[in-house]
Amino acid sequence: MNQDSITTPSRITAVDQLRGYSIFGMFLVNASGYFNFKSEQIQHHKDWYSYADTIAPLFLFVVGMGMRLSWLNRSKKDGATETRWAMAKRFTVLVLIGFTLYSGWIWDALTDIGVAGLLALFLIDKAPAIRIAAAFVFLSIYQVMYSWTIYGDWVTRAIKFTGDNAVDVPLLIQAIPQWDQLFGISLNGGPLGPLSWVMMLLFGSVAYDLLASRDQKKFITACLAWGIGLCVAGHLMHIPWGEAKPEWLNSAYHMTFPFPLWSTGLCFLTLLAFYVICDKIGFEIPTFTALGMNPLFIYILQTLLLSSMGAFPIEGLTPTMGIAGFILFYGAFAALAWWMKERKIFVKI
């Protein structure tokens, strides 16, 4: 795709709505346990894929769209070197915030976004084909490490590097500063997980190019092709291949081939749905656009508040009371997001 053919509008309604939807999904998944309306579909699982598992990949996907937009806008004005340094600082800050915010489970959304962004730093200006190829290379490296080293056993907790019953720690891991903290938990694939998560970010950057080219037919066709094709590929990588390959679980805990492939396919299909709803039908889902304009700020605030609520558990709530409580909880943040939007307050993190 010719970069000169890509327009760079300051706001795209479908993207703001999509970003806001992903934040709403994070609210729903993160807060459900606090308000006593748990459901299998809004919980993460170690062995299978649920609705909850669609949210973080979608947010990475939209981060990739925003990263590509930011590159196209800023590099024209400030040059490639300064733009890359600015992005490197931003994603490093996200990693540091993640390490601070996720005490005891550091490999979560912000950390994975930050590391994935750093991995994509020298690819964001490349042609779509190169970004797509790089996504598969990163994923393949992770799969090799998972399948043919003891890293996969550590991710599945078959062995432990830290804590009780720790096994002999490989010298390569011991050479990493603070290895005992970094390898204390294997959530989302652990320290190597971003090699898989970056697939969603890089494909998001490709999706932005398709959307910004304003070729409606090409955009719709590409979203359907990538969406269906990647979902089919994810399923094929999930099922066993006789003696050639065992079943690989489609789970964010493992981050092997099935999860990023299936998730990225769903991201394309979700983007297409929002494009139809927002750009073709002209409908905006209430609260989503406002949330989508300050997503990381709102996400960090709700995480901090939920963490403080953990010290004062809400007990005795019926499911109906819990749902009502969640509506009030979400409504307060939606009102804050609307207030910031109306006053054109945009917090850059």
C-alpha cells in the first residue's frame, strides 16, 4: 500500500467507539467479581476461550491503529528519529506503570502493551507486508520457545522457577536482572508473551492503513478475509494433527499460535462491525466515544479503584444488586470521560 495514499484524520468515529468498547469490556471483566455477577463468559480460563479473552487483544489491536496514525502524523512534522524516541518513551512508561500497578501479576494489559509497542517500534513505518511477516515471525519464535524449551513447562506451571518447589533455574534466566520477580508468575505468557501479543498490535496498524485509505470495498473485503482466515487458522492450530502435533490450547494463559490467530481474526470482524454501525448506519453507542478518547487514563483509574475495593469486599450482594452496582460504577467513569471530552481534556500516557 502506498503510504502517500493514506489520509490521517484526527478522529475516526468507528475507532473511538471500538476503543471505548474495549474499555467497557475491561470494566465488565475486571469488576464482575467485585459486584458478584460472575459468569463463565466474563472470566478468563486456562484451558478455553471466553468473551473475556476477546477484550485485551482488541485493545492491543486498537493501540496498533493509534500507533500507526501517530507515526504518520508526527513523523511528517518531527522526523522519524524523534518520533521513534517519543514512542519508545511512551511505551517504556506503560511498562513501568504496569510493573507498579499490577503488584503480584505484572504480565497484564499495560505491561504487554508497552513491551509489544517496543517490539513494533522499528516496524511501524514499514510496508504492511513486512509488518504482517514480522507478526508471524515473533509468534513463531514464541511458539518455538514454548514447545521446545522448558519455558512452556513454566508457563503451564508444570515446573516453577521461583517459590516453593522451584526447579533449577536456567543460567539464561538467572542472568536477567530481577529474574525472580519477572518469572514469579506466567500470566499471559509471562515475559515472552509480548512476542505473541505484538501480532494484534501489528495487524491493528495494517487495519488502520486499510481504513484510512478510504477504499470501502477493499476495507470490507480485507476485514472479512483476514477475520475469517485468521479465525480458521487459529482453529486449525488448536486441534491436534494426528501424530504431527498435539492439541494446543486456545488460551491467553498459554499465548501459543491458536490464541493470537483467533483473537486477531475476531479483531478484524469487530472493527468491521463498528465500521458498519458507525460509518454506514451512523449510530454511536452511548458512552463509548468519550471512553475512547482517554482510554488508558480511565483504565488506570478503574484499576486503582478496584484494587482499593479489594480491601473492602462487597459482601452479601444479590446478582441484581451487583449488576445495579456495576451500572453505577461504570456510569461514574463514563460521566468522567464525557466531562473530559466536553472540555477537550486528553491525557497522554
